[in-house]
Amino acid sequence: INRDGGIETSDGLGRIRVQIVLLMGADVAATMGDPKLWPTPDVDAILGHYGAFVIERPMQTHIDQALESLHKYDDKIWVVEAFENDVSSTKIRAQLKNGERVLDLAQPVYEYIKKNDLYYEDTGHAKTNGVQ
């Protein structure tokens, strides 16, 4: 992302306009109304400025309850219907921490995580422990 707006194309010759939004599960959205967990200025900045896609998690959190305290941002929140997917950042962290191969991720995504040293304990993420 550059200061002129957008991101550079892969050939470096142009820019594509982008909109950055938060992607989260309804379980996380449900916590955003608690100022002890999410200071109000942070929620205002994240949802008010950027917005969010909220993925339904029907087995964990009812979407209406999850968004109950966030009506102020209705025009900046887009709900994504639940789909069969067992991938979660918590599960990925645990698998990487335990030295397991994360089979729920597409290979390019897994390679990107490894290449960029994502999910490290130092930053609050799980360490990859040499997983190939």
C-alpha cells in the first residue's frame, strides 16, 4: 500500500484502488461491544473507518446477538453466511505450535504463513517450530 492510495500492480506499473476491512467471525464481533476488551475509540476506528466482514458462526454465536451492540456501524458491517469450514486462527496457531502440518489451509496460504513467519509467540501468535 502506498501513500497515493491503492496497491501497486504486480508489474509495478500502476495502482489498484483497495478498501481495507476487518474479517472476523461472529464470535469476535460479539466481544466488540465490551469496552473492557475493545476500547470504544478502537472500535470506532476499526468499524467506523474501515468496516468489517463478519462470518456467521452458528454453532458458537447467533449473528443477531453478535451484532446487537454494533448497530451504529450497520452500514460498515457485511455479514457472510456460514459455510462449512473448520479453519480458525486459534486452530492454526495450535497446529503450528504443536509442529503439525495445517491441512485445512490451501498450500499457497500455508506457504505464505511460513515464508512470512506469521503466527509467532513473540507477537502473540504460535511459533511454527520448523514445520515444513
